[in-house]
Amino acid sequence: MVKGYAGRFLDVDLSRGAVKDVTFPESVLVNYVGGRGLAAKILWDRLGERWRDVDPLGPENLLLALTGPLTNWYPGTRVSVSGKSPQSNGIIGSTASGEFSSELRAAGYDGLVVSGESDSPVYVLVTDDRGEIRDAKHLWGKKGKETVRLINKEVRAELAGRQPGRGLWREPGILYIGPAGESKVRVAAVMQKWSHAAGYGGYGAVMGSKNLKALVAKGTGPQPAVADIDEVRRLWAEVTQVMFSNDRLRRWGTGYGGYEVGARSSSEPVRNWQEEWHDERGFGGSKFDFRYWIKRYWSDFGCPSACMKIAMVKTGPFKGAIGDNPDYELEAYEGPNLGIYDPGGCIYMSVVCDELGLSGINGGNLLAFAAELYQRGILTREDVGMDLKWGDAKAFAELAEKICRREGIGEVLAEGTYRAAKKISEMKGVDVMKYAVHVKGVEVGAHGTRSGLDVKPASYACAVQGGDHTSTVYDAYDEMTMVFADSAVICSMNAWRPGYDLVFRYYRAVTGLGTTRDEWCKVLGHRITHIQRAALLLGGPDIVWDPVKDDDNPPRFYEPLPSGPFTGKETGRATVEELKKQYYNAIGWDERGIPKPEVLKALGLDDVDRALEIVRQS
């Protein structure tokens, strides 16, 4: 067995109530690594031949929670969640930080593969060398903090009963869903801790469709052995020293961007991307610090960056809201995107989304889409059930609750921005698609293209994960480093600054494999990306993407910026088309954006090539 792996996975069939250990060939682990890459391989092997017919919210879909060989060895721990996405109908590798992965690997497993659908709510408990399905009816309907509290209490009592002489047990690692996932809202996240989210992909809805409230792990064993522990120690010290020197990230987290990205680079969503510039000096990292932070530094297992903070609103109408201080994405999407420039209101909305298990990015995009339709008179007070005005955090919170209950207009919005836009266009007889800021069903991250200082013009259009800002395309080589981070399952924030040459040295020290960055970026990463591209183009059953028209930016990004230092700038269509051609050629896709047969065969993906014949003929 390659070093860095426990070598075992849990296969959970909720329809049959069966749990068993499974393994994957060493060649699969070498070629696909873990996390996003291994998820693509598992999903394709099990579902690829009938991909277009698989309902993402049906029992046939898989829910995967996977680690990688660098998980817990490289500074900063994460877990990758995947499946057939209810947003894009493709494959998205979505990661979240927290201790679930370290507990899972301490229990002797590298991941879980969950299929089927339980007759009633359940959770899966993984302990040393075993997994079991447990009743979760008492947890169904609970919001985030209450879910975590009840599972902590229950599992710690269970473990104390099993091993009474061991003393006090620390809390287990938990992946869970809130009411959004239970209602199969397509922008529901898989949550970890109070506020950490695997938000892209809509995998909270997949868990909800399976009546799966949580995955819980508590292990007492060591992490998987590595090939060269002395080299790992040296590299650990090297990475941590680099990250300790990143004072801005450690001091403010990414939240320093809440003011900077809007004011300086004009690429922050403002009122559903109607603008991307603001100069609200009362908003941004320092303004959250002085009034709201209650804990400046804390981090997940082994993370030197400690970029997360805890914040609580102590006075005023949002008093008592407590959770992670919003990072940049949530500052933007629960702040200026909703017309909210009060840090307290932004924290409150972030907590609302976290408690409901609603993706802060995708859900924030959805709320602003509804607000713009209200602004333009397309949705009325009768439709929405309230006044929905920019800056009104209480109204947005009420709408979020309606979405998670699928109540009234919430039933339509629960389908996500793209599908809701299609439905509302039919309902109102007005084309509202131009207000829907998504790429292939996935709401875009809080980084615009129009100023030219942030995401590049064709980066979202070509990405196999659609609007996911963590997986945008810059070129066909460097893009693969993010694929590696998601597959080795490490924090990219801790990887880009030390540099990927060091990351691959780390990979060799852990696994003993001689894989180079060049080999990954030219071959192995492409194998994963081509599977993801094939799944995205096959799509189905409700939506199939046409790359000729759907490899594109949201219409709004072609509108000139109306304000700020970059007034009048837009994303040029001619530039986008030229960059798309260059990318297609570099990665091995034809002029329509379909992977070429000779490229797929050279990668050993003959079955993917055969499956794409239906796309080539359309």
C-alpha cells in the first residue's frame, strides 16, 4: 500500500442498512490520489454508463466524503465532499475545514461512499475499524449549533459507555446538514463545526435526499504512516514558517477583502452584481475586529494560518448572533451583495445561513437574485410575502427561512438561481435569466471579471466546476495545481504561498511516490478534469449543457461597470471567445469544447470517449 493512506473506505448502503469495508487498487490511488480526483473516478466507474439518467437527488447517486494522502500531514486539514451535483449535474469536489478527516483517518479509514436512501433519518457513526447506521429522527429539523450539541453529547456518552475507563472523550468530527439540506434545497451545504461549509455542488441536498443527517467520526489510532517522517518534519517546519510570516492572513483572515476587493479592484458583488465597486469604509476586516470579534486566533487541526475568527453581535437588533466571523466570500455575499454595509447585519446573515445549512455563497447569490427581481417589480410583495429591500437583513433572513421550508416563493427559489430563473421566467412571462449570475447552474464566487484585476475573462466559462471560484481556469497547466490540492485534500491557502514545488516535495515525502508537478499538470490532473468535463457535458436528467452557448459568463459580466474607478469596463466577448479557443486547444478539447477522442484514449479513458459520442452527435 502506498504510504499516506489508511487503505480502507467505508461503503454505506442506506437502502439496505448495510456497511462494509472496501478498498481500491493501488493504481487508482496513484493516478487519482484522493478527494476530488478519487471521487471523479468512483462516480464514473459506478454511474458513468448511465450518467444522464441518474437523478442527483435520487437514491442511485453517491455521497462521498474523502480525504487524501496529505490530509492532516500537510498543515491545515480539510475533507472533500462530492457526488453528482444537484446544481450542475456534473461532478464538483467541494472541501471544508475541520477535524472530521483527522478523526476518520484515526479510525482507520480514508473516506466514505454512501448510496441508497434510508426510510427514516439516520446518521453514520465511524469509530475504530467499524461503521454503523444510527437513528437520527431526534436530530431531524434541528439547526446547526443544536445538531452539533446533540451529536456531541450523544456520541461522547456512547463512547464513555463502551470504554468507561478511558476518561473524558473529546468531541467527534461531524459533517451534517441543516434544514436546507433536509428540504433538498439545491444550494444546501454540507456543514462542519458551527460554520464551516462545503458549499459548492449542493451536496447538503444529496444528504437530505438520502435522509442522512450526519457523518460522525471518532478514532483513537495514529494517522497513516508516511514514507519519510524526517523529511515531513522538515517540510512541515518550512511551510509553517512561510505561513507564520503572512501576517495579514493571520490577523484578518480573508475578511480584509470585504472593503479592498470592492473599493480597489471593483470586483465584489454589489446588489446582485449590478455594481462591483463600493467605498463603504465602515465595512471590511478592521471594522469587524473592533466591535464584534470575541476570539481573534483559532484554527483547525494543524493549521498555522489561523485565518478564522469567532464573532458575536453584542448589541442592537442582531444581538446574540454568533459564529465564524465572515471570511471574504461571506462578507461580500451577505454584505454588499445584499446591500448590507453594517458588519453586525453581515454577521447576522452569515449566522442565519450557517444555522440553516444554506451555502453562504450560493444562497447569498440566490437571495440577491430574488431582491433584484423585487426591485424591478417582477416579483411583488404578494409573491414574496414581505417587502424585500436592499440592506434589510431581517427580510433576507425571513426569505432564507422560507426557502428552507419551501414555502411560497421559497419553493421556486429552493431550486437554485438558474432553475428558479427558468421557472420565474415562465411564471411572469419575462426573461429574467439576465439577472441570474451563475455558470452552468453554479452561482459564481465573489470575484468579478469586468475590471480585469480579479478573475480572468474566460476563467468561469471554461471551468469544469462552473461558478466555483476556487477552481477557475487561468491556463491548462496551473489550473491543475488546484485539482491537486482538492485531491490530496489540503488547504489551498496554505499551498499557494509556499509554492507547489514544495507541495510536491511534501507529496513525495508522505507517499514515497516520485510524482512531479510537471507529470501532474500535464497528465494526471488532466485525467481527472476530463472525467469531470464529460460528466458535465452529459448532465441530465433535467438539464443538459450545450458547450457552444453555455461555456460563457453570466450576461451581467458583459454589462459595463456603472460606477467606481473602472466605470465603463466590461468583459469583452471577443476576448472571452479567443481565450476559450486557446484553452480548448491547450487542454485537448475540440472547437466545441468536447474532449478529443485521441486525448481521452492517451489518458486511458476509452470508456469516457465512448460515453461522449452522444454529445458529439448532438
